[in-house]
Amino acid sequence: MSDCIFCRIADGSIPSEIVYQDDDVVAFRDIHPVAPVHLLIVPRKHVANLLDLATDPDGSRVAEAVLRAVPRVAAAAGVDRTGFRLINNCGEDGGQTIGHVHFHLIGGRSLGEKLL
Ligand code: 5GP
Ligand code: ZN
């Protein structure tokens, strides 16, 4: 989608600091990091949010690609041994601000402020 910022980052037409990419997934540094490591793992396919991913005909394949990318992204960011948090904000109450499904991978410091 040409008016979607994450589609444009994924296709390279908006610059970003990419740390990992494959045929299905791109991971790049968040522009407003909340921790020393704050990456966004984004499927290349435009899907609005986690609910749409779950019902998309391609959803299982895309979700698997995201899951398989996690250890590679964590290793590329240097947090595979120290740990990290993986977060999806879904919809308004979830605090989602960009309408292209994405997962925040956050680490590089002890993340004390747990909601649960
Ligand atoms: P959400 O609030 O939708 O869960 O997360 C969106 C994230 O995208 C935010 O953490 C925000 O800082 C990040 N973001 C928004 N615009 C850009 C951008 O143009 N480039 C990068 N690298 N990150 C962005
Ligand atoms: Zn998009």
C-alpha cells in the first residue's frame, strides 16, 4: 500500500535502519526507541493488525515467518542471550498507531515495568 509508512519502509522507499530482512519480513529500528534495543518486526505483506493477520488467507504463513525471524532478529540485535520482550499493540485501546501489523522487540536493559 503506497500510503502505508511500513509498506514503504519494507520496500525501501522510506529509509530506515534495517537489522534483518528476508522474503517475508523486515526488522528495523524504531524511530522513538524506549530501550537500547527497540526494533519493529514487520511482515512485508500489508495486513492492518493482529486480528486481520489471524483471518488473512496468508496469515498462518506470514505469522510463521514472523516467528521464525524472531531468533534471527534477536541475534542480529545482540539480545538473544540476554532476553527481550515482544509486544503487539492491537487497535485503539491497545495503543496501535500504525495500521500495518508489527511486533516491537525491546531489550538491551532490564525491563522492570511489567504490566503482568
Ligand atoms: P504502535 O504504536 O503502532 O504499536 O507502534 C508504531 C511504532 O512505529 C512507534 O513505536 C513509532 O515510534 C514507530 N514509528 C513511527 N513512524 C516511524 C518511522 O517513520 N520510522 C521508524 N523507524 N519507526 C516509526
Ligand atoms: Zn502497509
